[in-house]
Amino acid sequence: MRTVTLWERFIDSFAFREIVAARLPHDYMKEDIYLIRWLRAQNFDLKKSEQMLMTNLKWREDNKMDGIHEENWDDMEAEYPYHIEGLDKRGQPVVTGNIGDWDLRRASVTGRIQRVLRYLDKAMDEATIRIREMQKEGKNVTQFVFIVNLDNFNLAQHTCGPCAAGFLQFLRSYENHFTGSADQIIMINVAPLFEFVLQVVKSTVTPQTRDAMHVFGKNKPLWGKYVLEFIDKNQLTPEYGGVKET
């Protein structure tokens, strides 16, 4: 893997915009801050970056991503809640979800795994929209922090075949469509067996995603110390080590 200098990145970013700009449907996609994600994902290989971005645009069109937030998600929000609230010490949005409370086996049995996965795509898209809104306010924010709580993780509820396949599909979707959006992906209260599984999964993702992933067991003082190094207590609810009221 070649080392790319800052000057080369500037030149590549300019060239990349010239290559893809006419095919980008939204103005925000023509900004350097957006285009750089695809270049970084492919180590500044212009051809591979172009292919990845064009594949993403087709995926967004095929899956009607521009209208995903107007869909009715009441059922998902009740059973599989997540929150985008609070900021870390660098001003980055914090996304939290208690996945341990999610009954993924039920979603599998009722044929809703794909709907859950679309709902997760909505969550990632919502977080990136929040970042763009902050950028319009003049804030220097390019990524979000994602904290996943697995405190009530149950092997019977979360390790069915379709559930495991769904988890891997979500990771692939993140890497293919929201590449580099998360500064950190922190998993806390992970059961010992699943902690091992996640360490194996880390070896299968891209270096960029692997570097962002941090897996912690049920030692709250340990993960709490790590989380509070970059997020103030008043920005987190107690289940994530903070004091914010729910």
C-alpha cells in the first residue's frame, strides 16, 4: 500500500471531482469533504474510488435512500430504538443503540430481518445528514461516534443463522455505503463468547473499519474510562457511563 502525501491527496481530490462531478445528483456530494471518503477507502486509487462511488449511487437510487426518512418506521423505533444525541469533546455526534435489547430472532421469524437492515441504513444515513447540518453551521465535523451496548445480549436471540448473516450484511453496507463515517465504533458489555466472535469479524473488515472498532467486555470501569476520555458525562445516559437523563 503506497503512502500518499498531502499534496498528492489535494491533486487526487481535484482530479476525482473532475471525473465524477457531472454524475453526482446532490451538491453535497461534490464537496471535497464527501469525495475524500471514497478516495481514502481505496487508498486514493482514482479508478477504484470512482467505481465504488458509482456503485454507491446506484445502490442509493435502487433503494430509494433519498426518501428513506419519510417512510413510516414506528414499528422499528418501538422495538429497535437508537439515538443520535449528545456530542463528544471534539463536537462529533454520538449515536447509541442498546442492541442487547433487540430481539433479532423475532425479526428473523417474522421475516423482518431485511427491514431491520434497511432501518440500520436509515440510522447511518441520518447520522451523516446530521454531520452535514453541522458543517452548514460552520462546525468542523466530519464523522460520528457509534456506541453499541450489548448488556442484555442473549445467544438464543442474537445468534440465529439469519441474525448472524444480517450482522455481517450491515457491516458490509456500512463499509460500502457509509465508508469512513464513524470515527469510532465502540461495543460495550460484550459477552466473552461474542467478544471472541467480534475479534474474528474485525479481521475480515477493511483496515479503516478495523481501526475504528473497539470491543469491550462487561468491565464497566474499563470501558467507562475509555468512553469518558472523549465524551463528557452530561452527553451520555447512565447505561453508557454518563449522567444524562433519559
